[in-house]
Amino acid sequence: MYAMVLSARGARLTFQELPDPIPGPGEVRVKISACGVCRTDLHVLDGDLPAIPYPIIPGHEVVGRVDALGAGVDDLKPGMRVGVPWLGYTCGECFYCRMDKENLCDRPKFTGYTRDGGFASHLIADARYCFPLGEHGDDVAIAPLLCAGLIGWRSLVMAGESKTLGIYGFGAAGHIVAQVARSQGRTVYAFTRRGDQEAQQLALSLGADWAGASEDRPPTDLDAAIIYAPVGALVPLALRAVRKGGRVVCAGIHMSDIPTFPYDNLWGERQIMSVANLTRKDGIDFLAIAAKANIRTHTTVFPLAEANEALAQLRDGKLVGAAVLRS
């Protein structure tokens, strides 16, 4: 197999030929067709997340086909197209798993972080955490749904029954969630870096009612805001934009420190919440909704060997929509 491997914190990925992996009990081997590039991959590269087991293969928005089965796998078949998401394993025994909150599992494993991921030609996945995808839709277009879409969906659910929704950071997740929100009849306000005309035009083309800079005040108070950009300074801005009783959902796995802000910004029963990972139910629910809502992902495709360039463009804010690696 071939893979882009991270050998140490801050290192460039290196293209390597490795032995073909063999699935163990309860596992499958997936021949990868496409893998989305997510901001979380940058956090893995930069060592922002704890206890990274180097060397590691990043990538957790995986689309491919099962090509080998481990012992005991009987609900997936060779040739079946599947998606492999960020959450790659849970213990099933801890307090959170027993409370149907597997996204908070005490002993989880994460694709592309604590187990090898999708910046490769093949990967090993826990069969329980593979989503059958059927045959409708293009692999590249589907790949961003496996994290940007799933985390976006979970954050949208946590935003509650908001009618006016602000989206801070209109990248891979934002452009997917905006479409889901519009299909639900919500009014969408998109916030981008100042001067990012491409992202603002994309937002408007996808049905946003307004698009502007993160520092701008929207034309009306928001019921809720979701922050996808990993910028703590956006939290006070979003709090000022939501009405009394409104909610600010922080959707990233990592964020820079939130600066101090006046208590008055929070007062009035405003809430700040975070999103942690996903559940398999999130995946099942969202993939069904995405198909019905005819979600369109905007992607830029890179060959697997150009993963470093894709990550650099993501870091520099040069991508509109999502980057996807083709294996």
C-alpha cells in the first residue's frame, strides 16, 4: 500500500510504500478512492492534539470499497462502498457509551489521529464504524460529508430550533451546513475573513441571506451561531450577535484561547456550547438527510502525493469549500 505518513510533530508528510495491512477480528480493509482534507488534520500535523502515536497516517473523511474482511464480520461484503469517519472505535463499556453518548467515550480511537487514516491507498477500519454508502453519488463529492458534514450536522442539531442562524467560518463544514439549514427553512448568515469575496459569494450562491466579515453585525439578531473557524476571538463576536436566550456552538476540536469579554455579552441566558466528535446515529441520520436535501459539496482535488500542498492551501485560507485527495 501507499501512504502519506507523519513521522513527528510539525514534519512534512512523506510518501511511503508500506506492507498491505491485514484486518483483525471485527475489522475490514478498505481500498480508498477519496479522502477529504479537514482542519483537524492540521491540528494533528501541528501536535495540537494530545498523545499522537507517531508515525501516523492522517485523514478521516474516507470513501472506498471493502476489499478484505476480518473474522466475525458478516454485515459488510467485499466490494461494498463505505465511508469511514473520525470516530473509529469506542469501548462500549464506559459511562458515556452506556448512556448512548459514545462520542464522549473514555477509551475511543480516532481515524487519522490514534489509528491510521485515509491519506493512503488502504486502511484498516472497525467494521462497526463503517457507513454503507450505496452507489449513488461521486466518491470525491461524498468524502467531505464524513467529517465536515457529520460534525456540521451535530452542531446544527445542537443549535436547536433556531430560525436565524449564523455560520462563522464558511469552509468545508460551513458550506455543507448552510445547505442543510436552508433545506430546513432557516435563514442563514455567513461570516468569513474580511475581504474573502470568494467564500462570501459561495455562501450567497448556496442560499445564505447575508454574507459579511466576522467582525460585522448581521442585519438582525441571531437565534444561534455556529463557529467552525478555530479562532477563540470569534466567541465574543458571536455572543454579541445572538439574541437573549441565544446559543453559540463551538464546533472545532481545537480552538485558540477565548479572550476575556464583558459579562453583559453572556447575560440574558445566552449559552456557549461545544461539539465533541460524533455518534454512529449522527452518521446514519445525516447521510439520509444529505441525500434527500441534494447537498452539493464544492471540492478541489489533489493527488494523494500532493497532500502537503492541499494542507498548505487549507492553512493559508486559499481553498473554497473542501480539499479531497484521490488515491
